[in-house]
Amino acid sequence: QQQVKQSPQSLIVQKGGISIINCAYENTAFDYFPWYQQFPGKGPALLIAIRPDVSEKKEGRFTISFNKSAKQFSLHIMDSQPGDSATYFCAASLGQNFVFGPGTRLSVLP
Amino acid sequence: DAGVTQSPTHLIKTRGQQVTLRCSPISGHKSVSWYQQVLGQGPQFIFQYYEKEERGRGNFPDRFSARQFPNYSSELNVNALLLGDSALYLCASSLEASSLTYEQYFGPGTRLTVT
């Protein structure tokens, strides 16, 4: 019940395209859902986050869509750029205990 | 403003040895959490400390321990190292430990290699 599933494992997108990463969770007690971006050799950096009382949140080119009934949420990266090439992790938390998905390696081709 | 800092950056130890990793949170942040990230996987929660008290513990053996100091910095100790302990150890800080404030900010990590 503590697991967070994430797909796809890897994603290749052309510059200017839309990148979509999906996550699913089981524990309905989770009440905070962040996305992190991680570059090789660096720690994860908070990208955007949402709470379950909101169905969508947009910050610049990044949008989270949240479906509470389906227990799913997704990250959309609009106008993807080569600089977005990184590993993306979704997470779900209950308090300060964060459960992370296995990650999606995104490659944006120039 | 300085972010979360961790030391050392890299560490090589032998099986059976003990290791201490250090973390300084963002100024003003009182909560520190530790995560283990094995190559190719997401971070896994080890501990959370707030005001020098343990507030949460993940599914890790007793060989793992931690503490938080009055200045909110923290140490993670791992005894009797195993090859499987090789990983990137991440420290994350947040403002509070309450359910109202969730944002966690990660440091660059300490890369531990056990040979």
C-alpha cells in the first residue's frame, strides 16, 4: 500500500514536444504529491507539487494533473527542451514520510 | 541562501566498517530526513528528525542510526557496512514537521561505495 508506481521507465521526446509521465498510488491517506527532477550526480530538485483537493496545477511549462478517484497523477512538460533531459520522480507523502516512484529517464532530442 | 549541504561528497569503505555522514539543513529549517538512493531507483526513506527527536523511521535495519543536533544539523551512522549499502545517501530539510508544511529540499548527497 505504500508503493508508488511510475511509467514509463524511459521516454524520448523531440524538442518542442510534450512529455507525459504517469504515477499511481494505493494509499488514500497520502495527501501531498510532489515531482522531483534529478540530474546525474545531483540531489533531486522539487519541480512542482499538488494536494488532492486540486485537480490540476500549472507552473510555467510544467503541469500536474491529479485524479483522486483513480488514484493517479501525471506530469506534463510542454515545449520540452534538451535541458529538460533528466530523471523525474513522482512521490506521495503522509507527513514527512515521502514514498518515491522508481523514476522516468527523459531524453529530449534537439 | 545556502541550500542543504552534505559531507563528504564521496566515500569508499570496506565491508564491516562504520561510516558517518553529515548534513546541514537550509537556514531556518528544523526538520531533516535521510534517504537512500540505490543506482537506478527512487530514494527510500530512512529517518526523519525534528527538534532532535526521531519522528519517522523507514524499513531499514538497526545498523542505521541518526541524530540531530541543537543547530538542526544531522548525522547518519551506518555500522557493519555491507556491499548492499553502496548508494547515494540524501539529506532533505523542511521547515517544520507538521502536516501543514511538506516541501522537502534535497542536498547533493554523499556517494558511499562499500568494497
